[in-house]
Amino acid sequence: MSTSGFVAEKDKREGWNRPPVIEPDGEGELLEVSMGPHHPSTHGVFRMDVALDGERVIRLKPVFGYLHRNHEKIAEGISYLGSMPFTDRLDYLCPLTNNWAYALAVEKLTGQAVPERAEYLRVIVGELTRVQNHASSIGFLIQEMGASGTPLMYAFKAREKILDLFEELTGARMMCNYMRFGGCRVDATADWLAVTRKVVEELPGFVDEFERLLRGNEILMARTQGVGILRPELAVNAGVTGPMLRASGVNYDIRKVDGYGVYNRFKFRVPLGDHWDVFDRFMIRLLEMRESIKILEQALKDIPGGPVMDAKAKLRGFRPKPGEAYGRIESPKGELGFYLISDGGPNPYRYRVRPPSLINLTVLEDMALGQNVADVVLIFGSVDIILGEVDR
Amino acid sequence: MAVDEGLKIELGKQGVLVTTIEELYNWGRKNSVWPMQFGLACCAIEMIATTMARYDLARFGAEVFRPSPRQADLMIISGTVTKKMAPQVVRLYNQMAEPRYVIAMGACAISGGPFKEGYNVLKGIDRYIPVDVHIPGCPPRPEALIQAFMLLQKKIDGQHLTGPDRPRFLDAEAQGEFPVPVQGEHDLEPASNPGVWTVPVVIR
Amino acid sequence: MKTVEEIRAAIEAALPGAGVEIVSNPSVSGQHSLRLRPSHAVAVAKFLRDDAELALDFLSNATGVDWPDKEVTEKVKVTRTVRKTVDGVEQDAEETVEEARKRVEPGCLEAVYHLFSVARGHGPVVIRMKTVNRTDQVELPSLTPVWRSAEFQEREIFDLYGIVFSGHPDLRRLLMWEGFKDHPMRRDYVEPDDFEYEPTAHDEVLKRAVAHQAKQEAAGTVAGAAGVGSGVAAGREGKGAGA
Ligand code: SF4
């Protein structure tokens, strides 16, 4: 990496960042396939218009919007706090990190401080979310390879344990609605922390088991290695973030770069890939689970006492001064950002979600062109998207 | 037709099985309801959780999720149906073979739920296709989905093969194909299927 | 990282006449932005990306904002001459009065981009562009050739706000279906009236349901006097008929 950034380094011909043009070999006809919106292997309602030359993909156009639920429009008509439960439903595998990103953006807008204990609780629930998201996403990825059920069952075994923790803390398994501007809604009891420590103690065992089950598997290696390569320059230029970007070898983790919350107090490493393929993305997620467990151990050890809501925090009758703010966090999928414009009223004037899932899909075509159609599903699975966030 | 329960048990002790075609038929059907592998939104994650080891939907004979609508008996509408997706949902339902059932899982499938105000959100799937079981919740817990399965099994068990109240698939006159809505310039056309759903009067 | 003033100076030094304005942000976030002239936007964007010191190689977020025409009422001091009779003599006198004047501030559509640097780890730098109006002159240059991540986001802006990005390689609707006519994120978008049945209406939804009912009654399609009981019964029958 040079000082002049990722893009300037490589050749700057016009169109270097466009998908390559793949010529059909001229034998036989092209086959146009519409994969989705109900396709058994997609993560939800997502469609790809694919043109095939034999088995080879020569064109791929994703089609979105089948889950466009108008989150932004609705949020502009209700109060700031009213949008908090809606953020749960964006990336519905990781509601707590969504809460966090939104709370962070509003705190940026108003300059609201957050007490220490709340910051630690945010880290704890955020990293638990990351562990369960990565486990599930690996499970889904393998499911899309055709290993129906088993790896997903392992993933959900760990997930259910974490969901039980969420349920005890927040009252809901999935839609937690836990964070507030200036803290967290409820405090964790000593019991909850004790149980969490126990669950976290068991997590390395789960990751080991999961890894032993999958990593050495010959079929998995044969199908994922060298498939769906994403060059780092393109990844940066296309706004790819999260494990996807790090699997392409770019060291960019917002937890390290921005150090939001109390992340700069913890010791953890940022795993990077060096083959840039589907296998690397799978491995990065496994390794990130281990790093998350490390953070969890530290956070659970050092969590201080005190309030979980800032005394000056205002929830009702909340009217930020006019202005705008962009706040972002490292969600399990990538950079999740919220962009808010206030006109001084009780509702945001503009409320925008920067969805990592959607933007990571920009390069789907580049990765899939020239590959076999069976691998497209795999490449798609390795992006790890949730449709609620793609379409909002 | 009905065999006295006591007599049945008595005969059973002697190794004689007495039943009716209807009972046998419904018994077989209700214990092998195969859902379609079809997830729409957040509720789909809870549906997946239901099929996993902890909640184990296999106990109800419903663990075989079929990717193709032709092989499925049950459609679980697990999430928000948007106006962009609604025609496809109706089309998939049309492709399913009778007897077929629908569970509307979650607030969104029932009425639009939290996203009801959205311009692209369908305010309840029962505007286009008949729904057998509604389960409220956002998302409904896996236990609630299991409850829905049990309700559906009860419903299947109670269906008569003959008579005026026989189910749709045994009624040659009944509506089998449901019109697929068209995406218009501003909205779906028509906004609902009058054969399935009549607009009730707003209660004020 | 450089401040917006320094960035503006750097741009002006490299591309004289780019006409970059600073839009200050009164919020505590302190994220001030740079307004680019559409005619120079692509050149400035390339400079921001390739400049060794800024190296803004990562476009994170691109979004639209709708600013509809605004009617502003302002008090203006007006001085005028009036004829007055002072001491029996008519004479002209100057008089200053306050007058409320209404003025329509023309609206526009705006595209906002948030840039970061992966190589140097700084950001955000916010850049924005404005269209001339909201109706017929809604073109802006696309930044997709510079940053690929704008591709889907600009399509989304085109879909929801109706900004036409010239130079975009594949400008189609992203979220709504082809053949949809409106731009739903605009403030004056009229939603389809599909709130005919509200079992648990409240707040906004209740208002719309009542408005819908009133419209139906005015059109004479629904008997307004239908009782509560019959309404519920109709709903049940409707569902039963299909099952
Ligand atoms: S009911 Fe709730 S959980 Fe289910 S799809 Fe709708 S918003 Fe998601």
C-alpha cells in the first residue's frame, strides 16, 4: 500500500473498475436464467438475472427491492426514538449492532455522552451478535453448497444460547430494541453477567468444533478455494466493507480505525486474507469469531459499575438542533452507517441507512463472471447479506 | 360412519383396527405437511430456528422443506410481503398442488405489521390468497409457529371428504387458480382479490 | 486530516475555477461539507481520490435529499411616501412600516456523498451537489466512474428521488418495479390509498383509514351507515369463502 491510496496505485484507465466483458465461445445458444426471487438457495427474496454460456456465467444482474419496506420513509415520519425498533428489523440477524449504529449517529448529532458501563454492555452484546452472525452465515454458506442442515444446526446451537442471553437482558430473542441515545435501556444484572461469562467460556469450544467439522473438509476446499476472487483495489473502490474487505487483504476495521465506543481499550487482532476467495471469507469469519471471544472476555472482566443511561439524556420531546451527522460502526456485515439531517423538529428531516449488504453486492457480478453457475450461489453466500438490509 | 370410541379401543385390544377412510386419509395428511422452503423476511429466521434441533419441527412431520412449490403442501408466509413480491407469492401459491394450506406468520404477513405505512408494503397477504392460520407476533416465537402447526393439523383432521363443507380441493366448482395482481403505475392492480377478501367496513 | 477549508484550498489550487463552496454544519458533529458545481464534480472527485495526501479512495455513502419549494414569510422594512396633513398643510412624509412578504424559495434535489480514506484511515469528507430544480432540470454527473460503490446507491437515488445521473453505466430503478411512475422518497409523494380495512388502526394509519372511508362514502361505493357488526361479519365471510 502506498501513500496515495488503493486506487491511484493501479492503472487508472477508464473503466478499470467495471466488470469484465466475457465473450461467449460461440457454440450453442445463450441461456437466460432468472434465479429468484424465490430460489431455494438465496438468503431470501433476491433475484439474479443470469446469462449462461453452457455452465459459464457471462452476465449477471442482481435485481433488488423484493423486501423494500420503506424504512427510511417511515422513519422520516416518526420521532427519533420511534425508529429504534425499526432498526432491529434491518439486518435481522444482528439487531443489536443496528441499534448501536443508530444510537451512535444520533449521539454524534446531539453530542450526547454515554456512560462507561453502557459502553461496555454495548461491546458485550455487539460482539455476541457478531459471533452468532458469523456462525449462522457460515452455516448458510455451507447450506448453499448443498450440505443441507447439519452445519446450520451446529451454528444455531450456539446461536440459541446467545439468543437466550439477549432474551434475558432485553426481553426479546431477536428484536431487542435495547439501546437508547445516551446509554442502554436496562442494566444487566450480576446474574446475567455470570451466565454470559459461562456462555463465553464455552464459545471457544464451539468454534473449535465448528472449525474441525468444516475446515479440513475436502469438498469444501475444492469448491471454495480459488472461487470468487475479489481484488483489493476493486474491493476498496466498490465500497466493500467488513469481513469481505478483510478477506481481500485490506486492513480496515472500523473498530480499529474509528475506535468508537471503548474499542481502543481491548486487545484484538484483525485477521486478513491473502487469497481473496470464498474460502478466505469463510476463514476470516471463523477467525473473527475467535477475536470477538477475546474482546468479550476482556469486556466481561473489566466492566465497571455505574449507571447505564446518561443523566442528561433526553428520550421524549427529543429535538436535536438543526444540522447533520453521519455515524458508522463495524457491524458483522460491514460498515453500517446512519446519516441524519435534523431541521430542529421532532422527526428526522432525512434518515438514511448506509447498508453494507447492498454495497457489498456491487461486486457480485465481477466475482461471478466466468465462473460456473453452481459457484454463483456460493459466491453469493460468501457475501453474507440479509435482505432486510439490502432493500430496507 | 362414526365408530364409538370405546368400542374402537376395545377392538384395538383384540388386534382389530377399525377406522374410516376419512380418518385414515386425514391422519396421513396431517402428519406429513411439507412446507415450502420460502423465507421472506425476519420471521423466516425464526422459521429456520423452529426447524433446528432445539425446537425440532420434525416431531410434527413437517421438517421436509421442499424447494419446489409443486412438492409442497404448506406455504408459510414468513415475513413482509411487499408489492413487488406479492405477484410472485400468488404465482407460487397457484403452482402448489391441492390440498394446500397457508400460514400467515407474523404481523407483517397478517396486516403489514410495523411497516404498514410503507408505500411498497402489502397490507396483509389474505387480500390475495386464503389463509388458514394466522399467528401474530413480531416475530412469533418458534413455539408460536409450532402452535400454528398444531392448529393446522387440527383443521386438516376436521375436514370432511364429502358434503357441502368439503374442502376446496374436493370441490370441482371451487376456485383453484387465484388471479395474480399486476404491478401498475402507482400500486398493485387490483388492490385485493374480491373472491378471497371483501373489504370490511372500517369500524369507527 | 485536513479541514474543509484546507481541502477547498487544495482543490482550488489543483483545479482553478472549480467553484467549491463550504456548507457549514451547525451540529456538534462538525461534519462540514463541500458543495461541488455539477460541471466540475467529476474532476474534483478524481482529484480527491487520487491526491496523495487526501487519498479518499472509499466512497462510503451516497444519498439523496429532497428540498421542496418553501414558502418563507419574512418581515421587510418598507419605506414609502405618504400624504399627510400636518397642521392643516398637506405634505409628503416618509414612513417606515414593517410588511410581511411571502416569497417562494425554489426547491432542489441534493445528492450527498461521504468519503473516507482506507489507505490513510481518515474521514469523513462530505461532498454534495444540487440540481437546478425538482421538475425538469434534475441532472447531476454520476460519480460511479470514479467510485464504483456509487453504482447501486445512485440507482437508488434515481429510483426514490428522481435525480438523473448522467454518465451512469446502468441507470435503472433499483428498488421499485419497472413501470412505477413516482419517486416515493420525495416529500410530496402521494401514497396509494390502500387503507381500506383497519382492524387496529391508530395514529397516522387511523387518519388515513378515516380519510379513505370518507372518500369512499363521497363516491357512494360504500354504504356509510353499515353497522359495526356487519363490518366484522363481512370480513369473516370474505375469508371463509376462499378457504
Ligand atoms: S412481523 Fe416483524 S419479525 Fe416478522 S417479518 Fe414483519 S417485521 Fe419482521
